Amino acid sequence: MTHRAALLATRIATLALVVLVSACGSPRESAVAPGSAVLVIGDSITAGYGIDPAYAWPARLATRTGWNVTGAGVNGDRSAGGRDRLPALLDAHAPALVIIELGGNDLLARVPPADIVANLDAMIDTARSHGARVALMAAPQPSAVGIVTGLSAAGFYRELAQRRKIILIEKALPAVLSNASLKIDALHPNVDGHRALAERAAAELAEAGVIGGR
């Protein structure tokens, strides 16, 4: 092989590598500025069940980011309830970002995943129609083995996030709910758990580019 041919082959290989890396990497989001309105819609996790709501993870996320975070959690809520509640909340708060923390109670009640996804899909459409970006917080798949070895997110969250091209907070909630020292009962974080949840969620949002350097 001549020197010129070898150089051309090297350039082609380098270009192919760049294209491959670009295709595999997740595109970074632009940061949501401090002071922006952010809505967290969820269930008892977001409501801060069993603790003072001032110490729940939405309030801690506000402290961490400088965002004006509204925690709209309802104990026992499912994805269908969130779907019904969302339009009024969007009208009231006009958020730049909506974080959806729903689906855990559906999973515990054995609601078919297709029904959960349909509700979350509709919430994404509604939020976007109001000009908001969307992040999805994954709930863990209920598992007796997972309680011992560590819970993991239900698979449909990643599939939905990839299909709809939205931000996914995938590891935060399963990690916290896998740690008995961070819970007040089998399902709910304690004060330390909410602190950990906020920090883990912020880390995943920062990795996606949603939280800029402060």
C-alpha cells in the first residue's frame, strides 16, 4: 500500500469512528436556567409521604439547582390520575420543564405496562403542547429478588424515553428504594432518602446537560 493510500485509509477509519461515536452517544440537552419554573408531578414519593414536604426531593432539587420547583405529588396517584391533573397544573405554573414521577403505583397494582405507557405518552404530548420540556423519572420494577439484590427500573421507561426523545432519570429512584437505611417503610424514602434522591436525580439531569455548572 502506498503512503497516500495508507493516509486515505486512516482518514476514512477516523471518520467512521467519529460517526459511530456520534450515533451511539446521547445528545446533550441545553441547560434549564436557574429561576425557571419546573413542575414535578408524581405520587407519594413527590408528595414527601411521612416527612415534612419542605424536606422532600422536589424542594431539595430546587435548592440544588436554583429552579422554582413546584412539587405536585398526590399520595397513591397513578399515571391516569397524573394525566388528568396535568393540564391545570401547566396552566397554573407555565413550567419550562416537567418531571413526571409516576407509574410506581400502577406497577404495584399490576396495571398493564401498555396502559401506563399510554398515560405517560399523553402527558408528554400535553406538556409539550404547553411549551415545556419533559423528563421522566423511572420507578422500579417490583421484584422480590430485587429487594435483596437491588431494584432496577421497569424497562418501558427507557423505551418510552428513547422513542419520545425525552430526558430519563433512570437510576435515582430504584437506587434509593433498594437501600433500607434510606426508607421509612418498604415504599417511601425518609429524610435522608429524599436528600439522596434529589442528589441522584440532579446528577442524572446534569449528565444530560439540563443542569448547568453552578
